[in-house]
Amino acid sequence: MGAETPPTSNPRVRVTDVRLLSDNWYGLHSTTFEYLGDDGQWNSQSRETYDRGNGATILLYDPERRTVLLTSQFRYPVYVNGHPDGMLLETAAGLLDDDDPETAIRREAIEETGHEVGDVTHVFDVYMSPGSVTERLHFYAAPYSAATRRNAGGGLADEGEHITMVELSIDEALGMIEDGRIADAKTIMLLQWSVLRGPFAEG
């Protein structure tokens, strides 16, 4: 994932120094590089990049009842940046670890929601915070129903996860984007996809 071993595919970029600032949880690097501008001049720049690995997320939907299944959990970073209680409504998600994206999202779906999904749709792959975080997030969607439920979900206790499931109608979920009750980027993107090109799209 790019921070420790910089790529060489762009001839306008010359990396001159990479320093590890922290590996307490994941890798935080400070990189100095030269960039060739349109004026033909090389300009030196420094950036910090946080490499936590790539991840995957999935929107679980019921096309018959027009519902979606989201998770709610406490997120400390949003809590200290203006969110009233830090409890964020999200689509199920997690890091890939050593798995491919589809395997990882199937694992996360059953761990967090208790649903073992069947066929999944790959939606898109997105860099969520390209100014500082290397993570690329793989987006999926899959139907859920009473027949796909295997356990109560809730996440892994040994990883400190305390996750509850929240089922909403798609119309209610879209309204919660507008009034700010849903404020998570990946969740907003998948909900909007679901009505533009996904299972709830008209026509």
C-alpha cells in the first residue's frame, strides 16, 4: 500500500525521503517528494499519509419491503468533531486484512449484522480521504431477508465492538441524510446509489 514503498509510475513525481512517524496502530509516514509542474519546474512538497489498509462496505437492502439495514456504533473521531453523541449510522464495513474485498465484506456483514449474504453487487471503489489517508474502499450491495439471518450480529466483543442494527425504509434513510442524522460518507453514497442506479431506482 504505497506509503513505505513509493511507486515510480508517474515521471512527474520523485520521492526523496520517507520517514515513519508512528506505527502505534497503523502506519503514519512523512514523505518529501518533488513534483514537476506545468511550468517545467520541480517543486518540493511534504505530506503525511496514514496507511491503515484497504476496506470494504456493503449496503444490505430488502427490495420487497423497500428497507435497508444499517449499523449504529460509537465513533470517537466524530464525537470530538461536532457529532452530538458519536453514535454514527453506517453501512456495515471493515478492513480487508488478508482477504479479497468480497470475502472481507461477507465476513463483516455476518459479524456486524448477523446476515449471511448471497449474491453481492460490486458498486465502485473509492478513495475516501485522498489528502491524507491511503485507504481505498470497495463498495458492495446485497439483499437481505429473514432467511439470510444467521445470528444476532453486533460485532466482535474482543475488538471492542458494540454494534446495533437499525432497519429503515429507504425513504426514511434518504430523509435522514437531508436532516443530518445520517452523516457518514460511505453510507450516503450507497443510499444515493440505491435510488439512482440500484435496487430502488425507478424505471
